[in-house]
Amino acid sequence: MFTIYPAIDIRGGKCVRLLQGDYDKETVYGDSPFEMAKSFQEKGAQWIHMVDLDGAKKGEPVNHGVVLKTAQELSAKVQIGGGIRTRESVAQYLENGVERVILGSSAISDPEFVKEMLRTYGGQRVAIGIDARDGYVATHGWLQTSQVKAEELALELVQHGAETFIMTDISRDGMLSGPNVEAIAGLGKVTGKQVIASGGMSEMKDVRDLLARKSDGVSGAIIGKALYTGRISLEEALQEVAD
């Protein structure tokens, strides 16, 4: 399976996109994340990727209301990241309709918590978000860069049940410059697990390039800005991976 994940980044209750994760470089694309998710579902999306940007910055869920509404009222599955750093936050989502949570910063700041969540809910429902800058993991809404290499972190967490990784090359996020296919496929090969590509999707060729690396473990693509600006048609992308 190769899955297309249309992306909804939520800040201040609205659908926005940031340029390279910069909170000062924001474009608003819609007033209602729920209505945006509904429109994606109507076009055929089976998954919705949501990010609580306020939560990522604050360190706890902020926009959880609209995320839970989306998960409970739509048939599309929801995966959510941003500010999920406690057992309570994970349970609030996974026990109330959300299919998958994404743990990112806490993989560095609180690895025991992440390992416990993997044991409790399994690697299909707890994805590990690896946001990399020059090969090193960035944390806390990309405001900080750690000294941990992306592949080392992934291999460590595989030992504790991680099955699904979401890899973002921060330098490409929101830039429409194409995903870092080699790094994404490389992580899949090294870990032997599923890697979902995030960041830089700009045209249908990017979808095809990632699809061609399915055998390396590349299992999906998150598409944000390219959908909102019309550079990629969601229906066309869904058709491409269905063929």
C-alpha cells in the first residue's frame, strides 16, 4: 500500500502553512480545518494528516477539539502530531477516534515515554515523526536541532516496536522543491520499516518518484502546500497510487 495523506496544519483554529516551520512565515488557507478535512474526504482521501502547530509550540494539545471532531464525524482516518508529550494526550486521541498519533520531539526529550507508548498501543498507531535538518533530528516545532542522527534514532526505536516513521526534511518543507527521496528511502532501507514522506511535495513527479521506492519501505506521502496552491490535484495523486 502507498497512501496519500492530505495535510492540515492548524494554528489559531485555522488551516495554515508555514515556510520551513517558521511561525513568522504563515499563510492561511482556510478558516475551518474540519471543512477542509471533509473536502479532502469527498475527493477520495482515506487518511487526513493533521498537525497542531500551537500544540507543537506549547508542548501540549491546543486544537484537540477540532481534531477529535474530524476523527469522530468523518470516515477518513486521522493521524495527528503536535504537542503530544504525555500518556493522557495519547489516550485522549487514540481512545476517542483518532487512528494514529505522531510522537516527534519526545523521542529525543523523553524516550522512555515514547517506548512505553509503543508498547501500549503498537507501532501502527504510534508513529515516530523524524524531522531532520542536515541529517540531525530537530525538535520542539523545529525550533531546536539535536545532536542525534535521524537513522540512529529510528534504529533505536525499532528495537522498541516502532513500525511507522514520518520523515520531514525541514529545508524542503513548504518550499515546493521536491522531497528528499534518497534520505526517505534510505531510512526505509536501514530500518526495514514503513516511512511516510513529508515536506517539499511540489508536483506529480514527486509522487511517482516516491511510489517507485515502495520496495524500500516508502509507504506514503504527506501533501500540503502543493494541494492548496493547485500544483497537485488530490484526485490525480490518489488515482496515481491506486493504479
